[in-house]
Amino acid sequence: MAAELFPTKKLVPSTSASSSTSIQQYQQQNLTNNNTTHTAQGGCSWQGLFPTIRERNSVMFNNEMMADVHFVVGPPGGTQRVPGHKYVLAVGSSVFHAMFYGELAEDQDEIRIPDVEPPSFLAMLKYIYCDEIDLCADTVLATLYAAKKYIVPHLARACVNFLETSLSAKNACVLLSQSCLFEEPDLTQRCWEVIDAQAELALRSEGFCDIDTQTLESILRRETLNAKEMVVFEAALNWAEAECQRQDLTPTIENKRLVLGKAIYLIRIPTMVLEDFANGAAQSGVLTLNETNDIFLWYTAANKPELLFCTKPRKGLAPQRCHRFQSCAYRSNQWRYRGRCDSIQFAVDKRVFIAGFGLYGSSCGSAEYSAKIELKRQGVPMGQRIIKYFSDGSSSTFPVWFDYPVQIEPDTFYTASVVLDGNELSYFGQEGMTEVQCGKVTFQFQCSSDSTNGTGVQGGQIPELIFYA
């Protein structure tokens, strides 16, 4: 499942590529089980092949030569026998030091480790022996567990950094539960930022169905979720179906309600649009007849019944606006569109979520515009939408929104573009700024080669970026 949650990615510290390759080739050619004994007896002076202690130490990684301890790693039926060298392991981990050289050390030739997966244990040993961090999506969580268990803090930090880099709405809910388990508050906070800003994407992800009950309740209780309550309700039902399967229960309506338990009351059903409630939640079968009746009365009756459900809408996140112009203007013969593209490039110093743009409208009275908005990173579309908006003829900006907020990573330039169709004459921005401070986020702007209608840093369209931080 983890392989589906994260894009495969590897982190390897800077080392000599030729040295690393030669070590691997030497291990493959000269240190196999068939000739280890010959090598150890002096058949080949391998030490002279490598100029540094790190390189010579690397030769010993997962090598039977001079091994004085063995680990049987993995659960029953999936074990792997891994050779080790007590001195090297003790230097790399205080847990191994206590195990082999502490006051309570036991002289064991074979140690069983059933709670760590073999690839993750080897990833940890590779760091200890070779000073190399080699992480990939399907093993990083298990490697973090191993690094925590054996107190290898630098590897653990690298795992957390990898997870933060790979964090998206698709895996944020799963990572939230794991970050709490591993007591990683920074990762937990990052997960909440993604879940809040991209709540509907996170709730509809496959990973949401894999979370535990405690994490489910913490998400359903969240005040700042940017999601329609109907989406929250549907996500809870999807989770309940998956939970039934985990508990070997037939996923009937009754069993879904059973596994949800009191978490059902964390869904703010009375805050749904009446139509959503009538066509969705009321007909789902998950609510009792009394609950359905009372909620209908709560919508319509002057004397409202008491409900176990929260009746107060979630606050969600308040959008922020980065305005890049110091003034705006209009002229009788300027700023026409004719289907041309207005575009600007921007970068931020912290992760944000772009929810939409603020655009200028007609300078000749009220008018309706059709806008195609787009966000791209290195030419690859990250978000697109075709939407209409109404301009009242004032110099105000008018918001247009993406279907879902788009996650923007720091220190990378993105391209914001709009193609407008409507009243030819429009307001336009002047006295543009190359750098704008919005709260704790700094935006930088530069001209875009996609802009074919005159928009640039100094003036033009796309006066505002609307974002969550």
C-alpha cells in the first residue's frame, strides 16, 4: 500500500560515484559467499583497493567476512538472515552498543528481530556501515521505525524529511497517523496543513480509508477542514466499509454504523445544504429514523429539537491574498484581451496552497467574463479551470477559484496564467513589485514567457494570488 502512497524517490548523500561503484562491484565479484573464506585468508588484498576508512568499512556491509553476529530479520515466513559486525554496529547505535558491550550484554551469535522488515533493516545498516541514506517510498515508514527503535537520529531525521517532501493530499491522512505514532510533531503539523487546505482531496483519497479510529475521529473533529460536510459524510462511510473488511464484518449499513460508533456524531450533518442532506445522508440508511426526522425538523421547524450532532459549521481556513500591484488604472484604448494569455511567474519561501486568483474586470460598466485559469510548474499543469465571473465595473478584484487548492512548494517558480473573454476594456495593475510579504510568506515575481497580452511584473492582469498558508 505504501508504494501507492508515495512517489518512488531516493536520497543519497554526495559521495564519489566511482568509489561507490567500485565497492559494489568488488562486493559482487570478490565477496560472495563462495569466496569469502578465500578472501579472508589473504587471497586478495582488498584493503588496498579503497583509500578511505569509509570505503573499506562499506565493504563489510551485509558481508559474512569477519561477521561476529547474525540477525534473523522479519516476521515468521518472511525472514532474512543478515550478517553484522558488533564494533561497527555499536559505533553507529547506542542500542547496539548496550546490546553488545553494555552491562547486561548477552553473548548471542543470532538475534531475532521480528518487528522490522528486512529491506528497512538493511537500509539502516547501510547508513551505519556506509554513511549512505538510501530511501524509497515503499520502505521509508518502516525504515523510520527501525531508526527510532535503534536510536539512529540522523537517519530518522532523513526519513522525516523524505516524508515531508513526499507529502500530498493522497497520503497526508496515513502520514498523520504514523507521525503521531512516531512522535514527530513537525511532520504532524505539516500533515494537518495539507489536510486542512486540501480537505476534499484528502478525504477522497484511498489512504483515508486506511487510518485508525483515533485518527479518523481527530480529522472529523477538525474545525479548520476546508470541505463540504457532505464530502466528510461520504468519506466516513468509505472508511466504515474498509473498517468492516478489516474486522471481517459484512459491510452492511448496520455494521458501518457499528464501526463508526460515536464518530458519527462528529460529522456536522445539520450544517449540510438541505438538498445534500435530503438526497444523501437522509437516504443513506446510516442514520436512525428518529435522527433523520429530528434533523429535518432542525432545518425547518421554529422550535428546533436537540441533536447529538454539532450544528455549528466548521470555520475552515481563511484565504489570504497576495496583491502584487500598488495601484490600478484604466485608459480608453488600453488593455484588451482578444483571447491572448496574461501570465506571471512566482515563487514562495514556504509551502502554500493556491486556491485561486483575483482578477480585474471591466472599466466600462458591469460585464461578465469567461476565464480559463491555470497553474503550471516547469510547463506541467498543476491546476486548471474554466469559470465565469461578474464584474460590477469597479476597480475591485474579483476572485476565481480552482476546483481544489494547488500545493506550491518553496523555492520553485510556478506560472500563473489566465485567458479572458469578455468586455474588451479592463482595469489593469501598475507599479508592480518583485517581492511581496504576506504574513509569514514571501512571494517573488518575475515575467513569464507565456504572457502574450502584456502582463508582467510591472503591470497587467492577475493582480492577486489567493492562498492558504
